[in-house]
Amino acid sequence: MDSVERLITNQDLLELFRQEKERQKAFPPATNLLPDEIFWRDHQVWLQEKGYMLRPRYHPDWIPSSPTYVRSKYWAVPEDATLPYSPHILDAKRISTGELVMLKKVSKTYHPEEADIHEFLTADPFDSYPENHCAPLYETLQSPNDEDITLLVLPLYRRFDDPPFETVGEIVEFFRQIFEGLRFMHQCHVAHW
């Protein structure tokens, strides 16, 4: 059998099947909510009442668009199968404006001053300082189900490397702003939180 006729062998198929099985173990089926996502599902109705819409995945009566879907790098991911980037951060839409926002879940037990610090750094007069690169705080919400949990509503930003840097000047400017913002926070007597 020459190489043109032998495009793929049984061994190749078995290896691809094994690799896909490993990926399935690494990523849970998108039809199941992860334990950290239960919090968001349980707060969906309340957040909607507060003016924030979560993705359909977190609606209490959610039915997956594809019940047999398995996460894979080879196929497009359905919108309702998109998993959160972090267990304490979730994107949402502000219903009144359609603006995409980020909801950040903060435990008062572990981070008792985070909401206050964020409010301090983004309030008047600091909000007008050009060296202040802190994300503005739109609103603070107290979870109705858990006294320990506060939700910070912030603008939804892209990752720092999306789109990727194309020039050395872009990288230099990125780090200049990082250090400028860090210096500003330190001048306000705030360390890294």
C-alpha cells in the first residue's frame, strides 16, 4: 500500500479516538453545569430583576442546544456551551443599555476590603486621574442568598493579548500603562489586591 492510498490507518484512528477521549475527560460535557456555575444559575432571576441578563446557560429552565455535544478543539462551541473563564467572574448584559459587563463574585471572608478599595480607586477625584487605569465600578450588589458574597459590576474588557501585539511599541506602551497604574495604586496606599 503506497502513501497516497494509505491516508489513515486503523492505528491512526485509534490514536485520534484515544486523544478525543482524553479531551472529554479534561472538559466536562457542556450539558452539565460545573459546581461553580450553580451559583450563577441560582442568581439568574435575581440578577435579571437587578437589570443584568446572563447567558441562556444559566437560566433555571435551560435545555442545552445540543444534548450530545462534547467539548473539542475541532468543532465550534455552541454559545450555551461556553464555560466561564474563571469561577468567580462571569459576563452579562446590562438590560437597559445592552452593554456587556463583567460580574465579579467577591467573598467578604477572604477579601473583606476588595469592594471598598475598588470603590475608593474609581470614585471622585481619582476617576479623572489619567494615570488611574483601574476598571470603573458600575455597581455593587449584595447576594440575597449569601451574606458573604458581593458582586462587583465592571466593564467587560478583552484579554490583554487579544488582539495580539504587533509591534514593539505596543508592548512598550502596554507595560508603561501597567507600571503607571501600579504606581498610582501605590500612591493611594493600595498594594496588589
